[in-house]
Amino acid sequence: MISVNVTGTLGKYGYQNIPDEISDMILQVSTETAYLAAVSAAPYDPEPDGVHIKEDLQWRFISMLKLGVVWIKSAYANITEYGSKSRLPHPYMRKGAAAARSKMRSTIRSATKEVVTKNKKA
């Protein structure tokens, strides 16, 4: 099983100082972004017995716990992500985590600019 914990990433940016409804929105959007980035980077084999990581990826956001997770339970998920002696790595979860971090930064920046602009007008 491989998982990406989006909540831990937001903790670096001090989400405890952000109102709940905004932090929930940031976490949910970032978790979904991580999922979509992982799906787009995941390998897909059209053969019936092939690798179907795109279809096995899942995500969930739990507001009460401030928890956003993208995961996959598959016997070959680790080998695909990190590689092996005979197989090169094909990172898809790391790309999802990078996309989530980028989305968080941009969302926090835009929300901060919006609040500062409103406060200047008031």
C-alpha cells in the first residue's frame, strides 16, 4: 500500500491559523489535485491482466480530522512507484504529492491576497 497524507503537507504552512472552512477547502482541493495528478501519471496497461493502477487509486477527505489521503492497495504499487532490480521506477504518487503542495501554496497565497485586499478597503 502506498499513501500520500495531504494534511501533513498543509501543517508546514500553519493551517491551524486559518479558519476551518478555508482550511477544509484547501485540504479538499489539494487532496483531489493529488489524486488527479497521480491518476494522470500512473501507468495503464490495456491488456486484461495488465497493470491497472489508475483504476485502483482512491482518495478521501475527512473534515472532522483535517485529513486528506490518496492511496492505493495493490501488490505491485510499490514496485511501480519505486522500481526494482529489473524494473525502472514510474513515480506517480510523488507527482501527486508535488501537485498537492503546489496547489496548497497557490490557494493559500490567493486567499491571503484576498483577505489583505478586503482589509485594506475596510
